Amino acid sequence: MQSVGKLSLVLLVLLFWAGPQVQCYGQELRTNASGEQIIVYPDGSARYFNDLSLIEAQQKDSAGAAYPVVKVVIEPLSGGIDPTEADLKAIAERKLQLAREAETLARTRASAALNNRLALEQELAAARAAGRSADATALQRRLQLTRQVAAAALTERTAAEQRAAAANVIVSEGRYVDAYNEARRKEREGPVAPKPSNRTEKDLKMLFPAAPAFSGFGAAVGRNPVREPAPCTNSLPAPRANAPRPVSYPALFFTHTDENLRPFLDGKEYLRANAWTSRDERGNRYLHVRYTFANPNAVTSYGYLAKNSSLSLHLLNGRHLSLQAAQEAVGIIDHSRREVNYNVTYLLPRGAAAELRNQALDYVRVFWSSGFEQYEVYQVEALRRLVECL
């Protein structure tokens, strides 16, 4: 009798355990569009991960078999580096900060232009009331120019506000992956070549003589290229004991200005990078880069450069090299010049130095703590000349 009681108790426990269970053969754990975890079964039915009740059939994907799941596809970067969603989010947030900075500058400039116009209008009215015709004529010319400046400033302010609003939508609605993929597709496609609008225009263009090709100073065949000498030196001391000794003077590496900020910098570059090379007593080689931003607020937009962060060098022959930072670099603000400087030392392996000595640069990518950023290099032989000093 006692054994029968124990058997009944075991059966009762098994019933309580098996009763609420849902058949789990072949199920998958997925994430729906709202970020909720769900279990999807082979027949297309599904339930929430923490809920034993099945989701209604009408909530399934109209395609039929499975509940809709989140699938994120990120366009790969050249050079074998694939950015993550966290990278793209950080990049979008940095672009939003830059867009807001441009918006602030645009509003300040528009307000100053408007105040200047109002002041001149008052001066012109006073001159006319006092009968000072010569002063009134001069003020009228100044006012005309000021109105043009004010109108342009208002246009720039509107454009900056629209760019900032678009950047805010990308961040607030989580569209940074789509924005990045679209930018990568446009980069691959390149500029769109203008096409003739109709057959007649095509035929007429064939009748026009071809534009003469500018040949400079004649044919280049047989001419020896004259290269700028490398900025080498042996007179610079090591910055501290046991530190690598510079073997070249600093030279311009590249410059970059965000298009949102270009109208407000009056021809000054937002980012300027100077580079030089050094060698220590053991023969190790280094590339030093000083990144100088024209605004101290760049510290909040770009963050810092971590130890082992990459400087990706993309060459004109299609190859790429990756250099790692020897130590962490943080932004140092120069209050007198209203700038911020990052001094970074990159390890330069012998193989990379040998390749840089014979190749020209196309562009570089710097991997900041706030995400990478790509910079075009117009001084294509800058590093080649510096490496020659090693």
C-alpha cells in the first residue's frame, strides 16, 4: 500500500511537470521586430519566451512559415574590417554632435548678421533724417551688402538645422545601420556621369571637337621625376630618456573638414594631421601622428585613441596596412589656440616600412573610441618620404 502511494505521488509530480509543457521538437529561439524573444516551431506557430500561450496565427508573418525576426546586414569595409552595430551607433552619435555644433555656429552667425543689418538700417534712417546725404549713400551701399550676407546666413542656418534634424532622426530611431549601408553603396557606385537627354543631343555632341588634352610642359616620356627631398634630420633629441629619437621633421600628413562645419571655419581645416618617424636604440621604428582639431569640443565628439587602436593605411595599389597605437592617447586642450591635440605613436614593422617606401597612399581610417572615420589623403607621398628617413 505504501509503494502504491509513492507511485501515485511520482505520477502526480510528472503530470504537474508535463502538463504546461509545449512540444519543443525543432523549435528556434528568435527575436522579433520589437526586440522580444520568441520561440518559433516548425509549423510556424510561436510563443513568447516567458509565456506558455501560443501567439495567434494572424500575428505570424504573411509569408507563412515563421514569425518575423530581426536580420541586420552591415556592408563590409575594405581591408577585412567589419564594423559592428555598436560602431555604427557611435559613428552616428558623433555625426549628430558635429551637426549640432554646425547648427549652433550657423545660428550664431545668422543672429550676428541680422543684428548688423538692423543696426545699419537704424544708422541709415538717422542719416537721412539729419540730411547727411553723403553718409546716407555710403550706408546704403553697406546695407545692401549686409542684407546679402544676412540672407546667405539665414540659408546656411536653415540647411544646418535640417542636417541636424536628419542626424537626430537616424540616432533616435536607430536607423544608423541603414544610413551607413546607404553611404557605403553610394561610395562604391561613385559619382553619376551625366547622360545626354535625347538622341539629338547625342548626335550633336559627336560633331563637337574634342577638348585638347593639357600636356603641361610636353610629353613625359624620358623625363626624370623630380621629387621633393625627404624631411630627414639627425639633430632632434629624444623627448625623454630611453625614448625613440626622431629621424625626420614633422610633415603634413592629411587634413579633413566635415562638410557641415566647412562654411563656418573661414578656410581653416577642422582636422590637421602632422606626422614624423623615429627609431629607438634597438632598431624599432615608429610613426608619430599629431591630430589637431580646430575646436576643443572635438574631445566630446571623438573621444580618445585606445592602446592598440588601428591606423588603417590604404594604398593606391589596392593593398592596405594596419598600424597599432603603442599606448593610449587622450586629447590635450590648448586653451590659448582653442585647439585639442592627440599625440599618437604607432608601431611601424619593417615589412610595413618597406612597402610604404615604394607605394603612395589613397586614404586612411582612424579608429577613434567613438567609431572609425575615413580621411582622404592628398599628400600621397607623405609617408613614403618620412619612411625614407628610417
